[in-house]
Amino acid sequence: MKTTSLGDVLHNLAVVSDLQRVFPGAIVDWCVEAPFAEIPAWHHGVRHIIPVSIRRWRKHLFKRETWAEISLALGALRSEHYDAIIDTQGLVRSVLLGRLAHGPVYGQNWREAREPLSGLLLNHPLAVPYALHAVERYRTIAATALGYADRLPALPLDFGLNTRYPLQPGNEVFLFTNTSRDKKLWPEDHWISVGRALRDAGLVPVFTAGNDIEAARSQRIAAGIAEGSALGEVLFRPTLTQLTERIAKARLCLGVDTGFTHIACALTVPTIAIFTDTDPELAGGFGLGLRQTFGHLDSCPPVSDIMGQLKAWGFLPA
């Protein structure tokens, strides 16, 4: 049970890899919000994906189509008898979905869960600290639930993406300038300064946008970087699979706190994460490749920090 959001769903792919190593032949089904249902499908260890649309259902509760979708989801949840239902979300709604399925539900206890009430609804509450990086927390919840916590330190970190998305680095640099909250944004002039340096180093900027506001922001930054030359490409609302295929061909990624930045880290593309309203100890860039996170809660990393890291990695001249 990990239903949202993009980065968190992605991080739980590592749990599936752990389960496969500890329990060869384990059958894993995954309940997830429909907009993120592509992600579990990337891992060959996931058998069935059970999509739900809690947020949309709430808004259209009196529509016949909504209740038809709810009926299908409940039927899928209750079609199997599971040895364990592991909730890594820590929310009341995710635990209630788990309780609708057949099997014991495990998750963080009321002291550690994001929503304390969720811990009281579990069959098996676990004392897994919330104050771990998200990837470590999710892996530890599953390991504690299924009795392999002592083996976890020896299990390699594996998001199960290498076969599906092999790295093919070209000359593109992804600049993930947009995110879900304005407080997470990095100033546009900062992006332009770094982007011009990367352009001069021979890299071609690529942006993403999920709506018109984001597209306008990306285009302004692209125009500032271009200084009269060709603008960088703006990918407007690509599917997650399309975007991930493209990221795997990038030379470098720089991004604010967005799920796309976490995809780049999981793929082991060299990635700089720029945080202005997030604790990196809980959700910083996490993976096996070159990666560095700058910033913290209520902190705006200066351009010099990013430039210095790019020089240290050899993407810019020293």
C-alpha cells in the first residue's frame, strides 16, 4: 500500500527488489493512485497493480461512474488472500484500503506514522522511526514486518530500473524547474545563470511542464538561457514512462524537490537536487550514482553552490 506521491511511489520500488531477494518467487501486488500506476509496472517483480483514485472520487462522489470505479477497485483488493499487506504510506486512507483486502496489515505505529490514527487501525503496528530517509523508512517497514530486518544492511539498493531504462547519456541536461508548491521553487535568475554555464559547456537544456503556468515559467527560463540562440525543449505533460526513457539519455539533471528529480537519482543519472522547503535528511536525492542535495527548510541555495558542484564533477571548467 503506497498510493502517492510520485517520488514516494518510486522509492518503494526498492522494497520490491528486497522482497525478491529475500523471498524468491514472492508475489507482489501494489495498490496505487491511478496517476502513478505506471511506476509499479516498471518493476518486473510486481504482478498486479490495483489503481485507486481517492482524490478524484471525493470530488465526484455522487456520480455513477465514480461508484463503478470504486466497485472495481474493491473487487481487485478483495480478490486475493495475502500473507501480508504492508502499508508504507502511514495515512488513514491507505490503512483503510489495506483493511478492505484479505490479510494482516502492517505499518508504522501511532507514534511514528504520518497520521497517528492510521497506526491504531493496523493489525500489526511497527516501531519504525519516521525520522529516516524515505527510502530507508519504506525498506525498514517491510523488513520489520516480514522478519528480515537483520539482513537489510546487506541487501543492495536496487530500484529495478536498469534493465528497462539503460543509461544512454547524450548531451542533454534536464532542468526540473517546476514543482507542486511555490515555496519549493528556485529563483528563475538562478536557473538562467546555471543554464547559461551549462549551455556554454555544450549541454542542451530540456524542461518539463504539467500545465500552462509551468510551461510559461520553463519558457521564460529557456529564453533567458538561450540569449538569442535556439530555446531549450519544453516537454509538455509527457507520460511518466516517456519522461523516464528520456531522462535515461541525459548527461545530467538538476531539479527542485519534485518526483522527476528522484527518478533521475534512481536511474543513477548525475543529479543535483535543489531544496528550498524540504528536509534533505528525510527526502533528499537518494541513489547509487553521482548525486548531491543542496538547501534545507526555508533555505535557498546560492548559485555558487551549484556551480561549485558542477565544476567538481567536471561538467563545467574549474
